Amino acid sequence: MNFGDTMKKIGILTSGGDCSGMNAAIRAAVRTSLGRNVCIVGVRKGYLGLLKSDFLPMDTKSVSGILQRGGTFLQSARCDAFKTAAGQRLALDNLAKEGIEGLVILGGDGSLQGALTLDRLGFPVIGIPASIDNDIPFTDMALGVDTALNNIIYAVDCIKDTASSHDRAFVIEVMGRNSGYLATISAIASGAEYAIVPEVEFDLAEICEQLRYRYQEGRSNAIIILAEGAGHAQTIADSIKHAIGFETRVTVLGHYQRGGAPSVFDRLLGSRLGKRAVELLLDGERGKMVGLSCHEIVATPLVEVVKGSKRPEDDMLRMAEVLGI
Ligand code: ADP
Ligand code: F6P
């Protein structure tokens, strides 16, 4: 007998950094579960909600009107207590008391580590990769990346207008934690002169030399996109000003990148991942992460997913270099 067939109630939570598209996944998961006559409960604020038994029974109306909203209507949190054996035991006890027999978990690499921990403790879980950093292996794109990129491009285009109006160089810091994916792709898509990323060593003197050469050619403004994990924006801006006398400014895009109405891509990806995650859980699969591979939704054991992290493809890193300066 397939254990999934016996499930009568499952749960879903969003953990770690929130991102646009999470609501689309929650909505699809709820409607897929109810469509198979299985109750589904929302867990508020990620793993913290498991420790506090912060459960929200949901019906099909609960997820109306959330598809187009950024963030997560179940809210999220970072919860160190869940990293402890006592925290995990309390979470399992609370799940059992609530009668929840399986969980769909949305989040980044840390949250997926948490999902693997539950799996190793014998609790059925399916993970959904949701992080703007796009540093999760075994999926071409994590949920929220496309919307974050569009947010960044919109901001860079705006900043380019003022940079060219004042002959200034801007260092624009984007998120990504230790990944340079957002910086690389947004540099290519915005036509920035430079992308500074953790994956590629950079020579500030050489960058200044190339900017000076541009300046002497009459190209009197420049955009440098800096991944937050690769350097200090003000230090880089001061070095450029010092080296070539360029007026420089720094803009840190911050959490603006994580919000906003999800793009079509993220609404569709969220819907597909949410639906498939519940189907796999109810069909007896466990300890896996759903992901996107060449337009197909695939499932990978969590133990493989947490082994590594994903870096931007070399040809993208090269393209940002070639198309920039
Ligand atoms: P993200 O999921 O966005 O990468 P974090 O790395 O902060 O964010 O992880 C989110 C939460 O996942 C943590 O606050 C913690 O509750 C849980 N978590 C992270 N790493 C582990 C781990 N190794 N074991 C158990 N739980 C973990
Ligand atoms: O992991 C997603 C992310 O947005 C990173 O890019 C960033 O470094 C971090 O989360 C910010 O975390 P917080 O929202 O806790 O400040």
C-alpha cells in the first residue's frame, strides 16, 4: 500500500527569505490538495510556526486573491530553535497533535536543509526552491528570481537616466547572499559596464583603467553592478572617484528586490511547483525537491540538493564581461 494514499491532512510553510511567487505555489498546493479531498493547513512563519503550533486551516477561498501578491501570505521567519534537536522534536510533536501527516516546504538552501532534517526524522516532506539568490542546484530557476531580476532592471534603467544626466558612475549593490547570479544576469540585461560577483576575482585598478579609457572616449557615465557578497559598494565608488575623478554614487537596492507582484514566469512556476509538490506527497514520494529542468518539472532527493550550491553559468559570467565595458 502507498503511504501517501492514507494521508488525510497535510501542511505547507514558507521559510527564510520570502520571494514573489510563493503565494502562487501556496494557492496551487491548496487547490490540488482539496481537489484530492485532502485537508491542508498553513503553518505561519515557517519553522517557527511549527514550534508555536501556529496553524491555519485553509479552504479554496483562503487562497483567493493572493496569486498576484508578492511575499507570502503565510508569512515567513528564520528560526534558530528549529536547528536544535529539542526544536525538531517539538515540531514533530505539534505536527502529530494537529494530525498533519506530510509537509510542503518553500524556501532557500537553509530551509531545504531543514526539510531534509525532518525527512531524516521520518516525516514526509517535499521541498520547493524559493529564493531570489538562485543558488539552489537541481533547478534551472528558483521561485522569485525572475521577479527580482525585473525589479532590478527597472531600478537600473531609472538610475541610468540620472547617471547620464550628470556624467556619473553608479555602484548599484544587489542581493544574492554569496551568489552572483542576480548581479550577472541584471548586468547583461541592463547593459551595465561591469558586474562584480563573488565567483570571479576582480581587479579594481583594472576596472578604473577601463572606465578612464571610456571616459576619455566621451562615454561619461557608467553602471557597476555589485553582488552584495563580492565587496563594499562605497569603497569601490570611492576608488573609482579617486582614480579617475568620476563623480560617483552608491545605490543599495536592498529588500525592494524581493517584493512586488510576481512576474508571469514566477506565477506559472509557482503554480506548477505547488501542484506537483502536493501530487508527489500524496502519491507517496518523500524527501525530495521539485524543480524546473528544461521546462519540465522534476524531483530530486533533498540529500543531493543540499550537497552543493549553484553558481552562475560560466558563459553568463563571460557574457557580462564581454558585453559590458
Ligand atoms: P533560506 O531558506 O532563505 O536560505 P535560512 O538559511 O535562514 O534561509 O534558513 C531558514 C530556516 O531554515 C532557518 O531559520 C532554520 O529554521 C532552518 N534551517 C536552516 N538550516 C538548517 C539546518 N541545517 N537544520 C535544520 N534547520 C535548518
Ligand atoms: O536569501 C535571500 C536574501 O534576500 C539574500 O539575498 C539576502 O542576503 C538575505 O536574504 C537578506 O536577509 P534578511 O531579509 O533577513 O535581511
